[in-house]
Amino acid sequence: MAFARINGVLLHYRLHGRDGAPAIALVNSLGTDARIWDELIDRLAPHYRILSYDKRGHGLSDSTPGDYSLDDHIGDLAGLLGHVRIGRLALGGVSVGGMIAQGFAIRHPDRLAALVICDTAQKIGDPDFWNARISSIRAKGLASIADGIMERWFSRRFHRDHADDLAGWRNLFLRSDVDGYCATCATLRDTDLTSAASRITTPTLVVVGDEDGSTPVEMVRAAAAAIPGSRFEIIAGAGHIPSIEQPAVLAGLMTNFLKEAGHG
């Protein structure tokens, strides 16, 4: 395990692949940690240097007090990239991780060779929704929403055929830090990149699972349309986190796209 204190926040991170290979960084979703990328990393590591990490409030990283802004997350990522000495890179993210990736692309376009965002949008939900989510979790705990979250995260086939895996991912969700989870709900509540997305100049691949119950296909399609020149792909047999359900398909899409972008 590797740790770095970035902007006063202890972040847990992992590096895979060979030194000197084209770099990729991956940003996890709400209520997960870097392990959601494991099977994708296994497929990409022979050709890339890959950084994955637990964003603040998640996994083994610090859960600092107060709400987290998108700028907090972007600053953490920028600092961590500096710590591990990654310069130009491809950046990937899922859900709120995809929003962080978009924000990074707007803030640091010179750093990116390519952008891959999964099951995300420029704005997800509204303040009333996120405030209600925060209040509910504060009052009743994460267990009160766990089954509904699993329904939105994973496809019908996954529920039917992978009961033990589903139970494991549910455990991961339940063991999330409540303060960090709520602080990141505030990130989602307060972030709207709708007008800024047109400034993204990085070659962008936008991906969505065809059974995503959190950011449905048409929401993600609209998000892709807001980014000039982006490519939009639907992955069959996947819900909100394609790197778990369809890692081989996602790896193939990413590999082809990154090669076309001249990164790998």
C-alpha cells in the first residue's frame, strides 16, 4: 500500500504497469474505492502505467470534515499526479469520478492526452435530491439505501448470476465512511459543469452501461453531446460501473481510443 499527504489529506494510491509507459489515472465513484478498477487494470497494465486511488472520504484515504467541493477533488488529483511524477496522461473516471475528470480537463487541458468518462454527466441530480440523501443517511445509515443502490449499480444478469459478487460489493458500500460519503454527496449537489463542458478540448470517450439506473443512457448521451467532438459508446450488460461487469469490453474501447488519440 502507498500513501501520500496531498493538500493536508492522506490519500491511498496504487501504481500498476511498467515505468515509462503511457500513463492513465482512474477516479472512483461515490461509495466505492480504487478496487472497482482492478479487472480493468489487469487488462491495461501490460501497456500502460496506471494510477488508481481512493478519493478523499473513501477507502483508506482521509475523511476530512466539512463538505467537499469539486475543486477539492481536482486539487487532490493534481497533487497526487505531481507526487508520483506523472506528467501528460489519459484520465478516466466513473460517476462523480467522471465529473472530477471533466473538471480536471477544464482546469488542466495541457496535462491530458485523452479523457474517458463512464456513467456520468455534467450535472447529476439536484440540490433537493442530494440534501435528502444526506439527511436520510445521517438519520438511518447507509444500510437504509444499500439495496436500492445495488439495483442501480448492477444489471439484472449480475443480480441473477453473481449473487456472491453482488454481496461483496454491497459490503464495500456499507463500509464506506458516512462522513466522507455525505461530503461527496455535497460535491454532486454543488457541481454543474453544463456550461463549462463546451471548453473541454481533450479527445473524449463517453461510456455508459445499458442498464445504468443512476445515470441512465439518455442522460449520459446528453453529456457526451455537450463535449465537442466526443465519442459515445453504450456497453451492453452493464449497469453503473462497467469496469466491474464488463472490464474486457471497457478495456477494448479504451485501448482503441487511446491509440487513436496518440497515447499508447
